[in-house]
Amino acid sequence: MRVLVTGAAGYVGQQLVPRLLAQGHQVRVLVREARPARGPAWPAPVDVAVGDLTDSTSLASVFDRIDAAYYLVHSLRTAGDFAARDRAAAENFARAAPRLGRVIYLGGIPHRAPRPSAYLDSRVEVGRILRSTCPVTEFRAGPLIGAGSAPFDLLCRLTQRLPLIVAPRSILNAIQPIAAPDALRYLLLALERDAPGVFEIGAEALSVKQMLRICAEIYGLKRVIVPAPLPGALALRLIPLLVPIRQHVARHFIEAIAHPVLADTRPAQAVFPEVQPLPFRQAAELALA
Ligand SMILES: NC(=O)c1ccc[n+]([C@@H]2O[C@H](COP(=O)([O-])OP(=O)(O)OC[C@H]3O[C@@H](n4cnc5c(N)ncnc54)[C@H](OP(=O)(O)O)[C@@H]3O)[C@@H](O)[C@H]2O)c1
């Protein structure tokens, strides 16, 4: 197939493109910089289209002769009103791509609780906008476990840096991570399978405290992890002092774990039964190897 990958220079996109090439697909990437800031230059068979999804004039011929597209874009890394930017980007994509046979989007699992997370809500909104003009297979995932994935890097850095981790009680909330290679398998299978719909994906549920403990065990480090009645606002000020992370990114991680984030994986298991997500410990061992 002729496949467009948006967000190709990001963490997921950079791993997806070589897998698509290996499966014999023709790949066009939509990127804001012709040469990726992180990682190597695009290999020769990749058709590089330079454009910005928030600027519709830059998308003129991006969708020409494309059968299917991946939507792997979010602007959390940039400060300011990321939700408005992500809304504009999704609207421009949907307007420019109405005749696409298939769009595959990796978003996030929303909270079922009344106090929302702006980031997770924005991920759901993007899926809704894409569906307004295209058949969409939307995967909703918790944190991706892989070296270079922002939430996993944060876990690793906190574990390495702090012998005593005093953290808000929300680290006891259950969330459902997924190994990055498993998420990539879902993304690839969706191209073969005509399966529009929303699929929540993830391995076993566990708390951030359990994940920190497992990371410490893998590193062979002794760590004391104390959930405390620490206000989120204080944690927000402390985290960027301890690990290299921007404050607005830290805020969205703290908001995202303020409630349990659990996936209903039954629809994904029914349609993609060959993917049996790795347990967190194995995923983390693989990522850190
Ligand atoms: N990583 C995770 O743990 C995780 C978990 C669940 C779901 N997801 C979902 O997976 C998808 C990809 O995430 P990721 O971790 O790969 O993110 P990432 O590394 O931050 O990559 C995001 C990509 O989006 C691109 N982008 C942002 N604004 C754009 C715009 N206006 N026009 C064109 N491109 C734009 C960025 O381009 P530049 O390179 O130019 O900045 C970047 O390459 C997202 O939808 C995210 O919600 C990720």
C-alpha cells in the first residue's frame, strides 16, 4: 500500500516507518523538518513531504496517491495551548484527507472519572475529529514502555536519580501500560485488517509505584517509595528540578495518573487476537536491555 505517516519523526513514527518498509509498503512521511532532529536521516525509499498540520496550505499534495495514513501527532512537547493546536491539526488533516480508505490513529485511554485530564481529553477529541471524514482505527493506549518513550523515560530517570521517592498518593492508582513493540504490532495489523473502530490496548494493570519498584529491581537498585499526601502542585514544581522534563509535560503526566486509567481490552483481543501484550516487567527489561 501507499502509506502516509504523520508524526513520523516522533517516538512511535520513527519505529513504525522501518517496519512498514520491511513489509513492502511505499511510505511517505509528513514532517516539519526534512531531516529528523532525533535519529538518522530517512532511508532512500521514503518520500519526504515537509509540512505542518496546523498550516493547511502546506498540505496541498501530501495526500495524493495515498491509500492509508497513520496519525501519530500531538503537540504536548510544546508549551501553550496544545489542545487548540492538536484540534487545528486534526481538523486540517480531516479536511485534506476525506477520500482516504483508512486512517490509523494512536491516542490515549480517557479517564472514566469526573476530573478530566486535558491531555487525555484532547486525545479523544482528535479521534472524534478524524472520524468526521475518514474511516478510523483508533487505538487508545496508556504509557508506551520503550527506551525514548517520554513516560517510560520519566520512570527510569526518577528510579535512577532518587534513593527515596516521596510521591503523591496517585502513584497507587492502577494504569495500563503497553510495550512499544506490542503497540506497533497493533498499528501494523490495522493496515492489513479493515477494522474501523476504537480499541483500548494494554497489558496488565499496575500502579506507578509497582512500575518504579520493578524498574529499580531491573537496575539492581534499592529504592524506598513512599506515597504521601503531597499536593500535585508541589510534585509539579519538584519533578523538573530532579529530572530533565518540561513543567507542562510533567503536569500532564501528573494529571493523567490522578485517577485509574484502565483499558477494556476485549474488543482489541477479539479483532487482533495474535497480539498478547507483554507484562510490564518483560517490556521494561526489553526496553532497558
Ligand atoms: N509515547 C507514549 O507513551 C504514548 C502513549 C500512548 C499514546 N501515544 C500516542 O502516540 C502518538 C505518537 O506519540 P509519540 O510518543 O511518538 O509522540 P512524539 O515523540 O512527541 O511525536 C509527536 C510527533 O508529532 C509531530 N507534530 C506535532 N505537531 C505537528 C504538526 N503541527 N504538524 C506535523 N507534525 C506535528 C512532531 O513533530 P516534530 O518532530 O517536528 O516535533 C513529532 O514528530 C500520539 O498520538 C500519542 O498520543 C503515545
